[in-house]
Amino acid sequence: MTDIKGSKSLITESHTIPASFTIGFLGAGQLAKMSAIEAYRLGIQVAAYTDRSSQEPMHYMCPMVTTGSFEDIKAMTEFAQKCDVLTLENEFIESSVLEQVQINSGTPIYPSPEGFAKIENKIVEKQSFEEAGIPVTPYKQIHGREDLKDFGHQYGWPFVLKSSKGGYDGYGNATVSDLDEAADMFTKLGGQNGHDILAEAFIDFSHELAVQVAHNGREYSVYECCETVQSNHICVAVVTPARVPDSIKKLAQKRALQAMEVLGTRGIVAFEFFYTPNGDVLLNESAPRPHNSGHYSIEGCVTSQFENHIRAVLGLGVGSTELTHPASVMINLLGTQNRTAQVEFSEALLSEPNGHLHMYGKVQSKIGRKMGHFTLLGNDSTRVYERAMRLTESVQI
Amino acid sequence: MTDIKGSKSLITESHTIPASFTIGFLGAGQLAKMSAIEAYRLGIQVAAYTDRSSQEPMHYMCPMVTTGSFEDIKAMTEFAQKCDVLTLENEFIESSVLEQVQINSGTPIYPSPEGFAKIENKIVEKQSFEEAGIPVTPYKQIHGREDLKDFGHQYGWPFVLKSSKGGYDGYGNATVSDLDEAADMFTKLGGQNGHDILAEAFIDFSHELAVQVAHNGREYSVYECCETVQSNHICVAVVTPARVPDSIKKLAQKRALQAMEVLGTRGIVAFEFFYTPNGDVLLNESAPRPHNSGHYSIEGCVTSQFENHIRAVLGLGVGSTELTHPASVMINLLGTQNRTAQVEFSEALLSEPNGHLHMYGKVQSKIGRKMGHFTLLGNDSTRVYERAMRLTESVQI
């Protein structure tokens, strides 16, 4: 790899941060924003490349934001050449594009294009993990009506149809109850137009779990197993530690570490699991970046997922993932109205001694849009959860 | 006050943060930087006005940095009009200028010009606190040789001569041992050219203490009493809590609160004290902004001085100042060479589980320049202090 800026990879070898070392984010939303804050803390410069023209969280806190398409290899290469290392904040980009940009610019990218290639397509993702012996939800690639019928026959109705790329927070997913509905949805998701579609068995789970793992090229650090609470396919809260038996948390952590070894990339990756009534812990999805399930770690852990992502990408020592309190609860603050954002709190929320408020600085609010989050620390998960819900329920955004 | 942006003061009354609410910093160094990070966390926009043309910490993390003189009321008014509220990061500005800018722009400034007027001149500062019954170091305004002779006669030699404005970290101060040296220094400090000069009795102290107080217009929050360790008039470390009797810490906190009430401003103010072998706790200096003595609070307290400064200036509820650990030690990372900054750490420092590194992103290093800091948390002040010193002694910047 050509050493274009002269400082590339320098950090790993020498534990030296050169002046004006720059990390570039592909994406400019709240994940980039919260990561950038940790880069700033370490005296690292930040740049962002986004495919959106509207005001995003990075715009108001980063002097170097470039707009362009995630398919424009030339523009992304120019951006990469101004940076010492690149990282992602979302998955709406092809690993082959990343690979080209990395080769053309000589700027390393983490998650590595090779690691990312193993998970960017949900079918390949499941195969990658399955091959490593990690239990995943039963799935099958669907090519047409016949496959849908077979899958329903094998795993029962309803089941879940998914686009193999680009889905999140319920977009690109649907639960289907019979063959006609399934065939209809297959077409809607683009199955007739060459989009890879997979069917997943409907899992009867009691808890959705998540574990973040950081890797800096030498060592792995695993976070506590947390529990994500979803409503309409959107994560509304995260409770840490998860309220499941210790053995289950340990199993999820072990499988997350195994899965991270499959990807072999530097950075942080979040792994989501289903915990079923009969005791299975099935890997559901992975996200090769800081993830909503780990926002609690800003105050809930000695070193947050964002700081460890930066440290891992730079090849610096990874900080302790130990919990700072017996219980952390993170509540997503979702837009309550479609309007220019006006964040209306209560005095009670702002004065809560162990409460920590994070707003993303988005100018436009939209019902259900993630506008910020509130983390409450304490001793007992259930009580902290109830209190956090009470404190945040009156917030208007 | 004219309501120019339409959102000014809105926060205080309604606990509402409007979209694009902007806080402006007068100054662009590391104190503005660490405060800005907390503003970003709350979704608040940041702007900075600096009188330096060189690259400062705010330049690399704030899209809105304006350069101009701190005497140029017109330029500062234009800057203020783009902001919803202004705050200071240093004291190299006249309260009368702040007052004019506040009137012309309609943008409130905290520390308030009236509060700041009580401390911008060290002679007035001592009078303000003395009148409120707070013990200060014995002092006298010096007009010439006769005053120097009298002061030496009354309080003994050596004593300290100080310029009443603009001094910091040993600049504008000198310890003088006899009348000729004192007269010489009086001239050097500008005493013959109308600069206000004061003499201060040389205090034989065992500890230098500091206490931060936050005030949001309604409530006061007092931080733990910490101990600053100085070398050549530069703070090299801060140990929290101070290693002095509890009664002394309480007394320092009580006097800091009293002093804050004298100033009556929103924001955070740091108060520095001398603790003497005969049990006196004398107020030495105050700084109406986040202060080096409070950097430990980023990880050492539930709510840092920087977050509480932002919250207080905005009139939001002030967060808990409780300690997160029995002991916090902050070590200033000073430049070790005159060169383009290359921060060379050790793996041990980066991997320290309870250690937290902050670098300010300054491009030029200079021997003794504050380039960053390292905070180590633990149970026993002395042991944590020794370990923090050991971990940081090999850092080359």
C-alpha cells in the first residue's frame, strides 16, 4: 500500500499520533458524530463524506464534510487521499467500492473491505457465520414462488422475507403469513429484478440480545451482553446487562467473539442475537460499526464503543469495556412530530443526577426519527428502566 | 434586550432547545474545545471568536471560527449576533467590551459583564471577596517605591508582585526579595506606565486547593475540593479529593460558594485557595470559566465542569457533581520538545483500564505547552498519583 500522507499506519507501529492525523467517516449521521467526539478528545482530526445533501449531525461539528455518491469511486478516492484512515458509519456501500478506494488511495479502511464482504449481503453473512459453527436463524435464499412454498412448508407460517442488502429498522423486511402474501412481498422487495431475497424462519424469542466486540489488530475486547427492546422494528430501549441468565449472556459473548474472528477486521462490530424460550442463542445480524445497542456504553462502560472504535481503527490499545454501574438503560428519543426540531424536556429529566442526555443536533424532526438518546445509570435494571421510561415519556421533539 | 435570533433565553424559560441553537466562545483553545464537545453532545451548535491567527484546538472541530481582536466591538457584535449566547474561555478581554457587545447584539454573555467586572482586575477582585467576608491573601495596590518599602516592612520579604490584569501560569508575576529587585520588577510590569500593580504577601502554604462552582441562575452546584500540584508556576497535576482534612475541604467549598454568590453569574467559576500550616484557607484567585483544576471531572464526576458550564450558561438544570471514584488524578501532558506535535505514548498508558487520555489537537508543540491531559481513576489518591506520574513520564510530545 502506498504511503501517501506519510503518516498512514504510523500509529499502530509506534503508538504515536502525528499532528493533524485525520480519520474520515463514510456517512455523517449520529454514529459518525458520536465517534468523532471521541476522535476530537484524542486530538484526532475528522472528515466526513456523505451522500445526503441535507443537514446532518456531522455538518455542525466538522469543518470537513464532502458530499458525493457512495458509488463514485473517483470522488471517494479523492476524499480518502485527504485522510489517514477511513471508517464506515453505515452499510449502504459496496465492499468492492471500498476495496477500489483503498487500493486507489492507499488509505486503509476499517472495517476492512474483505471483512465487510462477509456480511454486506445477508445470505453471505449467514453462510460466513454458519461455516464457523455459529448458530444462526434458519434461512434460505428465495428465487421464486416454489422456494417460498417449500420454506413455509419446512419452517411454518408466518416467516420473514428480507432484502439481502440495505434493510434497517424494519425497512426491507416483512413478515408474511401465506403464500400469496409472500409472493407479493417477494416482488415488492425486488426479487423479480435480480435482488437477492432471503426467507428467515419466524423465531419465537423472549429477548433480543446484542454484544459489541472491538478488535485493534492484536487484541479483542468484548462488551457486556445487553438487551434491546424493540417496538415496530425500531429499537426503543437497551437494558444492560440483559435480564437473562448469566450463562446465556456468556454464551452470547462467546459467539460474538467467534463471529468477530470470522470477520477479522479492526474496529467495533455489534452482533444481535435471538434468545429463545428453549434456550437457543441465535445470531441474527451484525453491524460493522458502533451500533445503537452500544450507546449506553458512553457512560455505562469505562471506555465507550465510540472511543474503542476509534482506538481500534487506529490500532491503539483498546480501553476497558467494564461496566461503571450495575445497570444502564438507554432510551432512544424519537421524533414526536414532523417539524423543525424543538427539543422540549422536563426539568426532572435534565436534573436527574445519574441521567445523561445526548441530542444529535438534527434540524428536522420526524415522527419516529432517532433524534437523541438518554442514558440512566443505577443498580437495578428493571427499576432503572421504569424510571428512564417515565422521565423520557413527556419529551417532545 | 432585543430578541434578535428569536430563540435567545428561550431555553431557561421552557427547557426547550431550539434547532440550531448556537453558543459562541470568545477564545478557541482547549477549554473552548472541551466545552464544545459537551455542547455537541447536547445537539447545540458552536461558534468561536479568537484573536489568534495560528491553528488552535477549535479550528479542527468547529466549522464556525472567526478571527478578530478582543478590542473590536463591531466585529465581536457581528459574531454575537450569529449566536444565541456567548461565553468566555479566557480573561484577556475587558468587561466593558463585553457589556457593549451584549447591549449592541442583544446576545446574553455569561460570565455576565457585571460579574466579570468584579474579578477582571486582581485588586478589585480581592476587594470584592474581602467585602463579602472571605479571607484573601494580604495585598496592597502599589504606586511606587514607597509602597513597596512599606509592604515589605509590614509583611516581610520576599513577597509577590503582580500585574492586576492578564497574568497566568507565572506570566505577569514575580517573587521579589528586596527593595531594589521590587522596584525593578514594578517598572518591568508596567507600574510606571499606569498599569495597576499589586503586592501580595508571600504565603507559606502546604497545599494549593481549588473548587469549581456552577450556577444556572437558580441553583448552585459545588464540586469536590481538589489539590493542584504546581511546578514553576504551571499546574502539573490535580489530585481529587485534596489530601487535607475533611474540615478544610468543606471550608474551601463553603468559601467558593460564598465567592460565587458575590459574582452572581451563570456558568462555572473556579476558585483557588492557599491552605496554610496554621489552618488558614485563603482565596487566591478565581477564573470565570472551566479551569485546568477541573479537567479531572470529565471522568471523575457524574457531570463534568464542561457539561455543567454549558448547562449553566444555557440555564438548563445543572448535573450532579458527585465523584465517580474515591480518587481521581489528572496529569497535564506538557510539550517536551519544540516541534510539530508528534504524540508518542507508551502501550502501558494507552492500555491502562482506568486511564483516560485527552489530547488537544495542537499542531505545534513547545516545551511546557499544555498539549493534553491524562486522568487516572482509582481508590487511593497517593497510589493513583504515583501510578499516573509513572505512566505519563515517558510521553514525548
